Amino acid sequence: MDYRQRILDEAAIMFRTYGIRAVTMDMLANQMGISKRTIYEVFKDKDELLSGVLKWMTVRQREMTTKVFNESENVIEAIFKMLDMMQEHFRNMSPAFQMDMKRFHNDLVTKLTEADELPYYSNNADVLKRGIKEGIFRKDIDLKITNKCLLEVIRMSNDKEVFPPEDFINKDIIRDFYINYLRGISTQKGLDLINYYERKRGQK
């Protein structure tokens, strides 16, 4: 493994654990047992490092979701599995990281979102197209509008200021927002599958 990937791996762990502001280049260098100069030879500053970490997280996320998407029997099964993965990802992410991203790196978030490079905010078009092909989603939905709505649902459901964790359980927010939105664009076949996987999840 080269230095760049090693740095990204360790920085991702430290950012998600302690928050972005709390992690310094000195801390990262000490944790890795390398010099700070070595890090700066690869990343010119902390913002470039953070951008690299987010892009790397996106690559991993896409690999995982592609695997789930290809191995699932239908699009609803794939969606339920991907939602579980997303919930686990955010559950393992410190509130400090999410707060730092929103308060101090909003420009970076906007830039990566516009470039479709932010983890778990990637395009839902393939999911929607597969659902239509399988007869699960209605053929009359507008793909562009529906895709945008789904992205906003994900963003809102993970906004800790809108839904403080002490008052709301994340899995309930996801279900009430995302799953119920899917009900609105589903055929009867889709509704039956959603109900099936809802019951299956409830039995775990």
C-alpha cells in the first residue's frame, strides 16, 4: 500500500472518530509513525486531505452498493440492504465529524455534492430505472424530479439539528421518510415487496 492510501485510511478513521477540527497533521503523523513532512508531500493542506478522504469513502461506498445492487433479487431488497449499510455508516461516525462538516466545510460539501462525490448522496437514477423495469415503480414518475427528492430525503433524515438523536431514532426517520416516499411511487407489486421486507426487518 502506498503512502497516499495509508494516509487516507488513517485520516478517515481519525476524522470519523474525533471530528475534523480535533485532528491535526501532527496527530496524524504520530499515529502513523511518519513525519508531518511526508503527509504534506502528498496533500498540500488539511482541506485537500479531507477532500481525498471523502472521495475515497465514496469509492468504497459505491463498490459496496454496486455489489448489493447486483446480488439482490429485486430493487426493494437492494434498497433495504443499502439503507442498513448507510445507517451503520452514520452510526459509526462521531457527531463531531458531522458537525464540523456542516459548520466549517460546507463549501467542500457543496462542491463534492455538485460533482456527485459525496458518500451516500450518489445518483439514484439506476435504482429508479431498475424499479420501473421490474414493475416495482410506476412508469409515469419523472426520474429527474424523483431522484432529486430522494436525495433531499436522505439529507434531511441525517440532519442531526433537524432530528436531534436524543428525540429521534435514526432508523425510524429513514423508514418514515425514505420508505414512505417509495410507497408513493410504487406499483402494487412494489408495495407488496416493501411490506414483505418491512415485516422481515421487524422480525430481526
